[in-house]
Amino acid sequence: MEAFVVALTIFVLAIFVGFEVITKVPPTLHTPLMSGSNAISGITVIGAILSAGTKLTTLTTVLGFLAVVFATINVVGGFMVTHRMLEMFRRK
């Protein structure tokens, strides 16, 4: 039970810090940061595929599959946002 409380505390703090950091990013830095985020999400997809593919338990397979889905959504959405922002700087 103690390990669960520690893990939950770290999770809640990570959400809070992530929210605070993201809301403080100015729009001019959004595109470079989104590119870095896409690279990290690409690594997450690889880790999630490995987690889902090990098939240790049903839970690890399901969680790995969900991680693949959510990381893929994040990568695709990131590329769409980056592409849209870069379109703003092109000559008409």
C-alpha cells in the first residue's frame, strides 16, 4: 500500500508540474517544443510496443496496447499541429 501511495503522489505531482510548464510556454516556442515532444512520443511508442509484445500478463498487454494508441495519437496530433503552425510562416 505504501508503494501505491508513493507512486500516486509522484503521478499527481508530475501532472501538476507538466500542466504548469506547458501553460507557461510562449507561442513562439511551441513548434520547436512540439518537435521534441514528437521525438519523445516516438520513443514511447517503441517502449509500448515492447511492453505489449512481451505478453507477461493480460494487464501488461492491455496497458501496452493503450500506451501504443495514446502515444500514436500524440505523435500524429503533434505533427498536425506543427504542420499547421509552419503553414503560418509560408509566403502566400
